[in-house]
Amino acid sequence: MAHLAAGAMTLERVGDTLYATGEVGGDDFRLFKAQLEQPGLRRLVLVDSPGGDYWTALTVGEAVRRAALDTVAVGRCMSACSVLFVAGRTRSFGTGRVPGNSLLGVHGGYEADSGRQAFGAGTALYAFFRRQLGEAMNDGVINEAIYGFKQSHGLLVLRDIERNPAQASQAALCLNVFQPATCKVQAGKDAFTLGLVTQRETVPIDLPASMQLQLRHFGQEVKDTPFDLATWEQAVRPVMCPKGNCPGVDQFFKTFAAAPQHKAIAWDEGVSGGPMTRAHVSGGASSPEVAMARALLGCNQRNGQPRLCRPLVLDDQDLRPLFERQAQQTREALAQLPPPSASALAEEKGDFCSGEASKRKAMEEEAYDTAAPCTLRGVERIDTAALARMLQEVKRPILVDVSPDHGMVPGAFALLGAGVAFDDAKQEAAVHQRFEGLIRAAAPDPTQPLVFYGGARAGWLSANAALRAVQAGYTQVYWYRGGLPAWTAAGLPTVGKVALGVVY
């Protein structure tokens, strides 16, 4: 989002078009300046940018405006990227990503450490949008986008108009872009009527090879292993339909064969130690990630009986070699786990923390990226050294990764959405029921040790998940507060991520 200042964008020029992808920040102004000084540049195409540093975006945006470049958004152009986009003389969506995954996300600027709105950022952003959008700008909606969200996961979402149904392309103000239920549709308003784009039509874009969509599973490239549906069907049909004449099984294979991209199959063979008893197919998703999550969720919750599953195929690629490689990485890493860095352990012990969760509230529903308290009621906090020792014991704990990030502590499995929480009682009860069912599938004995960690130091996602496990009746619940950042800072190895469940 806006506060994630990271390395510079990747730039590539082809003819009169400059393509840019990645996070905004770092040395971007110098890199863009060098490109803008070259003659003949007419267009800037922004490809899949999650945002970045808003001050860098404003500086680069001003240079783009002076150069009178046309701008095109391909895929997700979020936060700081939207500033670069509105700097264009003309502005449009472009092809190159599926329609549902082509969107702009607009909000204010936020501090990197606290996640709070940054002083002065809103005024600068509003002035820039006002100058670029002119009379077409809707003050109410843009004001709400820039000033109305307390946290950086709140966004004004604007989708590709021509390639999406009219209802789907309506503007939406989302308190949490990752939770569709928090989105308030702005009836009759879209990217064109709000002035963000200057035309409704989508521009055909021929992306350079480096920016064409690469099929990935949590950052791991998936290719060169085409999935043979016919061979797999021949192997599993006797298990799925032992007595023959199963219309539902016939439909399952037909559905996957005919499903449009992006599509996936999730299954449970090998996860529970026995033969496959269930599988689920999803198709026509806006992205490979969404297809995988839908397939997992369907497999996890089929017939109301929670079961851990794993993705089998993503689009036309077989994922089994990837999981076999991850299993080998895990065995090797745990067999030769090095001692954690002494300096990193000392730094970890010095991390600031205070208070107890129960003195504030049981869980955090929105500000997941803010620091959780020092202690959690009924949960034992552990550090990197303690976790490393636990992973070398004969009977290792059940280690659960609740982050959406790439990479994983060896021996863990990912439970996507396990750390979300809601104010709405009905929604909260449904999420807790799914969480409890999947945790019991992983750890049937409530006395089994459970360790939860996330992708941020002291993040609320892992804290929430640990508190949920206590509510579910588990008696040995541990919270690895430092999470993946502390693990890697200690010089310890990671492995490719494997998700076995989706809670939300």
C-alpha cells in the first residue's frame, strides 16, 4: 500500500512506450528522469504495482505530467501507483490481465511504522488529483478515499469498465480491500464518471515478455509440468466412484476440462495420510491465486466436514512436483538447522511490546499490521531460539503460517485467512467455525502443541489465530511473535509455502 516504500520499479522501454512494474520507491525518480530525457517517449504503461512511497510517486508523477505522457493501467495499480496513473495526459485501462484483476486503488498516505495517516500527505495528494482530474473530479468520493480510511487497507476500488459487467465496474469504497463485505458500492459512479480514466474503452497492450503473467504459487514459478487430466482421472476415478455410474464425478471432470482460465483443482490425498476422498474444482477466477483459494475452500468445507486439502493443478500446470520439492527442502532444512544468529536473537529480545490482549479486546478486526500486545491470555509467547529447539524435537509442534506472504518456516503449513476477525457476530461465528474445523483436522488432540506465526513482527493476524485456538479448547498454544521476519533475520532457512486450508 502507500506506506510500503521498497526498491525501485522495474522499467523497460519498447519503442515509444515505457513499461513499469513493482513497488514505487527507492531510486525511481532518477530512473524515470533518465527515461523521460530520451526523445520519442509517448506512453507509460503501469503493470501490477501494489503501491509504494507516495512522496516518490508525487515527484515522479509531476515529471510524467510535464512530459505529457499518456498512461495505461494493466492489472492492479494500487495506492502510489494510482498517483503515477492520474499524472497522464490521457488515461485508460489496458489488456494484459483478466478483467476482474484490472483495477485502480486510491487512498491517502500512511506512515510505515504505525500505519496511521501521514501528516501532510492527504493535502498533497488531493491537490495533485484536483489538478489532474479537473472538473470531472468528484470531491466527495476522492475526499473519502484520501482522508476517510484510518488504515492503509482501505481503498477506493475502480475496475476496468469495458471488460467487466456494469455492476462489477461500479466504484466501491472498501474499509478493507481484502474483505469484500466491507465495500460500499458507489451507485452510478465508475472510473470514467469520477474522472480517473479519460475513456471507457480498454486499450490493447502487448506487454514485453518480462511483464507477461507468470504462473506462480506463493512466489514459486510454476511451469514445464503440464497437467495430464486423462491420466489422473484414470488413476483416481476408482477411488472417487468405486461402484461406477457416478454422474457427479463425470461432471467434475467435464467442469474442469471446460473451465476458463484461471482454474484449479484441490484434493485431500496425502494430506490425511490416506487415499483421496474429496476434490473440488474452480474456474473462471480473476487470478491464479483466487482460483487456488476457491478450490481449497471448496475442498476444505465439502459437505460441512472440514478437511485439509492441497492444490493439485493450477491452470494447465501440475503442482505435485512443486510440493515434492518443498517436502525435500523441509527435510534438508530441519536435518541441518543452523544455530540462530546471536545478534538477531539479542535484537529480538529488545523489541518493544507492552500490555495484554485481554485488557484491550480479544482480537483486532481491522488494523492487522499494527503491533499486537506483549502477551495473549492463555497463549505462551516464544522467540526464534525456542521455536528452533521445538522443531528439532522428536515430536514437533503443529506449526501454522497465517500470512499471505511468500516463504515459510520449515515444517509449517499455511492456513489462509486464519487471523481475520469481525465485529459482526454472524460473520465472526462462521469464520471461527471454519477455523476450528481445520485446526482440528490438523491437530485432533487438543493437547497437541500448536505454534502460530505470521509475516510481520508482532502482527495481529498470528495473535488472532493463537487466541482462536485457545477459544477452540487447545491447551498448548504458542505464539511466535517475531514471525517470518525474525526467523530470516536470524539467518535461518525458509522453504516454499504450501497452503492446506482457507478460513476466509
